[in-house]
Amino acid sequence: MELADRAVGFILSVISISIFTYYTFWVIILPFVDTDHFIHKYFLPREFAILIPIFAGVTLLSLLCIFIGIVMLKSKKKKA
């Protein structure tokens, strides 16, 4: 089981580092590259650089609030 946990941890680390590198390049370095350069076809438009994190944050916050609400309702039922 420990090997499986290490494999999952490694995969999650590689995915998060890849996303961080892609986003950092997209937001910080790409604006300084000419717009007719071929590298631009591998990235979404710049508007999405703001919209995607906002959507992810709102979704995460909503799921967290729903989870806390469900836990509070279940703990109320156990006391009654």
C-alpha cells in the first residue's frame, strides 16, 4: 500500500508542477513573445488566464461550503 501511495503522490506532484509551469509561462512570459510566434497556438487566449482560476476558486469554495453544511446537518441529527 505504501508503494501505491507514493505512486499517487508522485503523479499528483508531476501534474501540479506541470500546471504551475504552464500557467506561469502563459501569464508571465507569453505576453513578451510576439503575437505571430508559433508558441501562441499552444495557449488559450489571455482572458482565460483570469477566468479559469476564478471559476476554480468559486467552485472550490462552493464545494467546501456544501461539505461544511452537510457535516453540520449530520452532527445536528446525531445530537437530537
